[in-house]
Amino acid sequence: MAVFKDPSPSRSRTPFESDKDGTRVPGDRKALAARAAVFPHEPGVYLWRDKKDEVLYVGKAVDLRNRVRSYLSGAHEARTEAMVDEATDVEFIATHTEKEALILEQTLIKKERPRYNVRLTDDKKYPYIKVTDERYPRVVYTRDLTRKGTYFGPFPDAWAAKSITRLLNATFQLRQCRTLPDRACIYHQMGQCLAPCIDAVPDSEYKAAADAARGFLKGQGEKLVKGFETRMKTAAEAERFEEAARLRDTAAAIRSVLERQRVFAAGQEDRDVVGFARSGDRACCLLLFVRDGKTVGREYYFLANTLERSDADVVEAFLTQYYAHALAVPREVVLPVRLPEAELLSEWLSDRRGGGVRFTVPERGDKLRLVEMAMKNAGLLAQEDHFKRERERSMGVEALHGLLKLERPPRTIDGFDISHHGGDHTVASMVRFLNGLPHKEMYRRYKIRHVAGIDDFAAMREAVKRRFEGLVERGDELPDLVMVDGGRGQLRAAVDALKELGLEEQPVCSLAKREEEIFLPLRLHPIRAPARHEGRQLLERVRNEAHRFAIKYQENLKGKALTRSRLLSVPGVGPERLRRLLRRFGSLEGIAAASLEELCEVPGVTQALASRIQDDLVAWRTGRPSGDLDVEARVGAVDEADRESGGV
């Protein structure tokens, strides 16, 4: 279980130079690189944001500048590329140490819930215990993480969370009223409230009680008992017998709570055993609690965004989120894999526990059998989760079948979208969903060849026609449904393209963004399905994926054109040398980051030419004008043939 405080750190939020008109371009690597260039060479946390200013990803770094710049050069996993393509800004929060960065990273992941992070998927359904930020704090049971305060959890067992809340309120005598009344309530009469409403105790005493409740939830129960006993003796020696009696009763109550929670407290020989299993882009992580040599319980969580992460990354992400402020941290955590940052995590957990914590990866004996048990149970839970999600997806297919009144369930759906930049670099995307899931092997993308300027209808007609011409020529099976992004105009364009090929019977629909209305060829009025309708949600997923794929392709083409025009303006760089440079460094950013020696390793690049390339790219990065060559004709000389990824 974890605790987090709603942070309000000062952040590096200075506007882009290109932001003066109020707009930022997603995936603008030049602007992002300019941001990263002023980051400090210090440890800290970085946050990538999208055009809506929502956090896409939170990460920690030993060196903020180098870590963020690494995202902008070289090849990366598909998910990382997609995140950078969507990003419009990156900011940092510097810390003193890497350990502080680790703690802040988990706090921000919990608060912001960025969709590109590996994170616990089930936090929202589990309850928490919250200590409010009011003048006279309360301890409350809640599932709402939106308001300020200190949260402890999540608790897989709601009954346990409620029981601990009641015990803490009774033990520390904190107020339970939402608003302060003008007279004492029954809890004060029962000795379960310090009654700040009538100033029954000084503010300092109430604050000490609230701090003690926080300390207990942080696992400092024994320390609190000793502190109360010391204060009790001091009060008794000063003949403040009423205060001493109250402190004695509080210490006894805390001991009682600790005894009730003994099974969850980690003793000298106790350990937590970790197991995990994968299922698609999700992973199930499970903990077995071993106390006094006996397995006394388990907890499990599902994590999202794990597909392109290593086993060690998944386990590490789980541990940092789970133990961020667990009620109990054991002396030993038994793992199925070795962690690259085990030393840092061990140091962090040792601070939390107040004593040493070690990680063990067993190869034989009882500990290995416990790991195997945890792995087996995680696998069974992952399998159950997979079947449950499959049922939910099939419900979407069946719901869409009924919503559109199709002859057969739309198990295969081809979705189309158009993207351009002010009429330039117009492209189309086609994504396929199979049984409600993206089938990326069948994705296709098209450069629009026969449309000049802005004409989304003509572009859609060309894309649909080219796609289905290929299917017909090869004799491939047609999809159960075609969905195009847009309204009646885009739908008419798709229908016209299909009619030209004699495919009048092909089911087709369009989905308009503004009201999420669904248009059909022979229906006068659009279908307006509820937002929670599984069929509508399936169409939205297809539309959103087609849009993402089109935007990414269009931005790639725009970037390639920029690369060609930029480098071909350098005297001595022709089409062949340009191909060699791109083959060696991958992108304009990669070339800009290369050293003089690395550039000279490319065949045909002399030291003088390498210097000219570097000078030009420095000017490009800093925004200074450079070169006055007319390069339009030379740009055309290196345009590649129109290639589609497995296109028609």
C-alpha cells in the first residue's frame, strides 16, 4: 500500500520560443530539444505533456538533461516514439538525490496517472485512508483521490480500511464531523474526540494527535508508543495526572491496534514474496505475505503499459508503487528476477522501514518454492483477467452488431482517417481491429497522390479505393465493416469509392467527432448512442487509433522533408551523402548530436564537410539563419518512391 501527498513543487514551465502565438506542435523535436538543452545536469523528475497540458509520462533521471535528450535521438520502442510524437512540452523538477527523485516520481505517477507509464490499473477501485489538510485534520475512509490531503493505500480489503479508520479515530481522538459544530458531540462525551470545536485542548495537542495518526499509518507504531510513554512519565512527574492518564490510554490503544495488525506487520524473520505474469499489455503482480514462517495472505494488482518493458522493469515499477508508503515493509523481499536498481530501492525501503531491507532472488530451497507459488497464482489471475477482458471486447462487437443492424457481427473493422498540414503532406491511414483489438500487422498508410490542396473528401475516396482495389486484386477477404472518420461527406466519398469497384454491399459507416454521431448510407438521421454503449466505444477506439496512426505518418513525412531540405542546403551534401548520413544516424536530430569524428566516419564526408554540417545544424537548433542556396530542385532529386507499409 502507498501513501502520497498532493505535491505543489515549483516546475520548469517556461514557454517555447515557438509558443508565442499560443500554439505548440505535437512531436516538434526541434522545440523539445531546445527545452532539454537548458535542463540541468542534476537528478530529478521529468514530465512530458500533450497539447491539452495533460501529463503523458513521468520519469526519473540521474542527469535530467542527458536523459531527456536521449528521447530525441536514435531509435526507440514504438510506445516511446508514440509518446514523443504526441508531446508538446517537457518540464523538470530537480531534486538533491536520486532517491528523492524516485519518491517524487511515484508521487506524481499516482497523482497524474500518465497513460504511458507502467502503473497500477486498479487504484481507483480500491479504498484509501486519508488524513485531510484542514486546520483540525480528520482521518477518513475514501475512494476519491481528487482532493488535497495525505493518502494511504490502496487497501485491497475495504473492511480492513474501514476498521483501521475507526480505530485511529478512537485512539487519537480526532474529530469526525465534516464541519466544526458550535458544541461538543457525543464522541467527545465518549472520550473519542478532543473537541477542537470548543477548544477543549490546545491546537498544539490536536496537531500532535493528527501527526501521530500519520506516523502510525507510515508504520511508526512502536516509535509512537515509546514517545507517548515518555510524555506520560514527564506529565506524571509534573503532577499533570489527567494528561498523564490520557497519554497512558493512548499508548495502550496504539499497542492494541498494533496487536490486531500483527499479521500484516513485518518482523525480523518475515518476508514478502513477489510473483508476476503477463497478459498482452498488462501484467499481474502478486505478493505473498510470510509471517513467522507461515503464508498468511496475499495481495495482487494489475499494471498497464507493460508490453515493451522487461520483466525487471515491470517488477521494479510494481515495487516502487506498492511500497511507496506501505503499512509494513519487511526485512526481506523475495523476487523472481534481479533488478537493475536494486541498491537504490533497498536504500529507499530501508529508510522507510527504519532498518535494513534486502532483496533476494533464490535459486533453490523453500524461498524458490514460494516464488514459484507466487508466479503460479499470478499466472492464474492474469489468465482470468484475460478471459474477462475478452468477454468485454466481444460484448462491444455484439453491441455494434445490434446498433448498426448488420447482417453479421463486425469482427473485422477497417478504420480510415485523413491527415495533412495545411494541405501539404496529405496522408491516409487504415487500421484494422480484429475481435475488438488492434491488429497492427494489417495497418496500412498511404500518401495521397491525386489530390491538390485541402480536400478531405477526395482524399478519403482515393484511400478507400486504393485499399479495396488491392484486396480485390489479391482475392483477400473483405472486412465486416468499414468506418471512416468524419460526417456525411466522408461517408459519401467512401461509398462512391466502393461503388466504383462494384462493392455496393460492403457495410460502411462514419463517426463524426463533435457529437460522436454515427452515419449510415441509407439512413436519413444519424445514430446517437449513449457514451457508455459498448458499440459506440468500439467505434471510438477504431477512430482514435486511425487518427493517431495518420498523424504519426504525416509528421514523419514532414520531418523527412525538413531533413532533406536542411541538409541539401549544405554545400557538398548531395542525395547519396544524405542517404549515407541518414542511414548512419537515423534522423536530423541524430546527425546534429553526432561528433565531428563520428560524421567523418561516414563515407564521403571530409573534416571540412563535417564542420559545415555541424555549423549549419547549430544554426538550425539556435534559430539563426544560415545559407541562401536555392535547394528546391535538389530536394526533389532525393524524394523516395511512394511506399506504404505493406500497402496496395
